[in-house]
Amino acid sequence: MYLYILSEEAYLPNKPHSNKYGAMTKSNTPGQDSNNSEAREALSSRYSKVRGFSESFCEPLVTEDYVIQSMPDVSPTKWHLAHTSWFFETFILMKAVPSYAPINPHYAYLFNSYYVLAGERHYRPKRGLISRPTVEDVYAYRLHVDESMINFIEWGSEGALEEFLPILEIGLHHEQQHQELMVTDIKHVFSENPLKPAYISSTSADRAGSESPGDIEWIEFPEGLHWIGNPGDGFAYDNELPSHREFVDSFSIASRLITNGEYIEFIEDGGYETPTLWLSDGWAVRESNGWQAPLYWEKRDGSWHYYTLSGMREVDPAEPVSHVSFYEAEAFATWAGARLPTEAEWERAAAGIEIKGNFVGQGNFHPVPLEGGGGGEGGIKQIYGDVWEWTRSAYSPYPGFKTLPGALGEYNGKFMSNQMVLRGGSCATSITHIRKTYRNFFSPDARWQFMGIRLAKQK
């Protein structure tokens, strides 16, 4: 039996899983060859590490922090922990393990998200009103699911494991998506507290007087026909498929991300008061919400400060600007005499660049300044990590797109309306979760994710 195993998370904390199952060891099943046993152990280890990493995000929290929902788009930490367990229970254990018994059948209603074919679900904006099950109950639920999953991975029949392996891969990446949401959601929750509590103590991102990243360089790309999308040589979501040819006109792309200092220039030049810079919908949203700066920014004693996961501090002008909506990114690009890149341009520019950068494993939980200035590989820097980069591309299906069968077909395709694409990952993303073809998507008014700006121009 062949098991496709992705590389381990390079920055995962080297600590035992709190559910203790990581210490479980078993000898080979009779008749099971050593290669098969090693593959199962590798998969079991990866499952344990991904699940344990979710719980590591909760170590700075107290019980009261787990249950708050600060806006409809934010889910309580407790819900994330339970929902990711529900995913494995619903799509693997309930189908692959005849003897599996749910710890509580009502959890299927509470912790389903948007999978209509999987059954009825609790109203999303009211997730923060559920005090029971308790946080302790949810951890018991995770343990129940994890013990059954580890047993299935290590002892399930070869045929069953092969059949459900693709769903297991989706489940692990699904958990990594929710790990990112756990970081950004708890940031929004804490920001609503007038005391502005810190999630963590200061990190290497809390620096003062960072060196300017230098002027933007414009990296030119000639026109041509290019393969866009995932070629299918590793894990990919269905929205990255199929790989297809797309003609990309000549363009230039900025060597680095837009900084806070540059964004302050936009603010001070009346960027939020000039309707001609904005799309009509964006201007309406700006007016109705009273936007005057990125999310988490506020003026104190004449200077800009912002809330970070290590508390309030003065805005560092050298850092990449973050927590801006598509509307704000588009207005800034217009003000700067440029535009946002299309996702095909972004993917073309990222071709051949090693995936490295400021990801969640570094523990900064915040974008960091570009060091050294100038360009990077091919003249481009910071294309991965730090902030998700808005593109001007609407989230739509690639030619020949097909959804997965059954409820998992609801994972991506049904959201291909009124959303914009972002690329590259952020400081809250796991490095093993991102790839060049990854298509993230949010509504154009969303700001609570680590979202930033890279400019492009027509050549």
C-alpha cells in the first residue's frame, strides 16, 4: 500500500500532544510489511502533530477566552476545536469504522459549518451563545475522535485506509485552515476588549526603528502563454484544478509589499476622503463603517498605533501594511498610479521562488519588515508569508472545474460568487499548508485576516 505523506511542519513545537495518544506505540500488524507499517506511523505522526498544533494555539488562553464571538465572521476558539474534530468524525469515522460511536450525537448539529448534505446546522452568528458543551467537554471530544482516528490509521484495513486517505489529507489541511482562523479570530476577540490584552508576550516582530525596505523595484515579465493552476503532483484543493493554459499580457510587479509608512502617506493625502479613488461599493462600505485607517489602527497623541497579538504599540512604518480590505487595497493602488495583480500574474511572478518567509511557525503572529531592501529571487521578496496579497481577480472556477462528490463538494465551489482571490499565505499560515497555486478567497470588505498589498502595472 502507498501512502502519500506531506513533509512535516518544520516549525512545529517539539512537545508531546496534550491528548497523550502521541506516545502510543504498536508493533506491526501480523502480515503487514515494514514499509507499510512505517507509512502508517508517518501518517499517524503527522495527524498527531497537526492536531497538537491546534491545541498549542490555546495555551495562552483562559477558559473565558474560548467562548466569545466578536462578530459573525469570527468563531469561538472552542467551536474551531470541535468543528475540526467533527470533520474527521463525520467524513471518516462514521463511514470507515462500523464500531465507532459518537461521544454525543447532538455535536453533529452544533459543529457542522456549511455542509448542507451533512445535515442541519446551528446558525453561524450564534456560535458564541453556546456555553455548553464546556471547553472541557470539547477537549474530551477531541480526545475521543483522536483515539479513534489513530486506531484507524494504525490498524484499519489496507483497503479502507486507501479509500479514505484523500479525505484524511483534506481533513489535515482543513485543520490548518482553522488554525489560521483561530489566530485571527482570537485577535479580533481580544481587540474588542477595552483593556487590549496580549495573547502572547513581545516577539521578534515587536521591534522599533526598523530599517526602511528601500524603494520598490518593478520586475518585468513578458507576455506569454502559461500553465496556471495545480498540475496535480501533490495535494491541492479542487479550486486549484485543473491546470490550464492562460495567456498573460506583459506586466510589471512590485518587488515587495506596501508598507505601513506608504499607507500612512495615502491616509494623510486624503485617501479615505477621496471618492474618485474608490470603487462605488467600496466607498459605500467605507462610509457606512466609518473607515479612516486599516483595522486595529487608532490615533493616539498624534501618531498611529495598532493592536497586535502582543498588545497595543506604535505602528512601524517599515512593516507590510495589513488588515486592509480589497476595497482599501484597490483604492491605494489607484492612488499610487498602479493596480493590483491578477492571480495569474501573481502565480507567474511566484514561479520558481522557494516557499519561505514569516509563517506561523516563527511565532511572530504579525508581519515583519523586509530586511536588506531591494529584490529577492528574481527581484521579488515577501511573496510568501507575512500577509495574504489581494489580487484583482474574482473567485471563479477554472476551465473544466469539477467539485468533489458528495458533501465535500461544498468545500469550495459554492462560494464562487462575490469573493476576491488572495495569494501567498500570511504570518498565521503554516508553511506546509501553502503552495504557489493556493487560492484563498474572501469578500471584498473583509479585513480581519492578515491581508496586504502588492502592486502591479501594465508593462
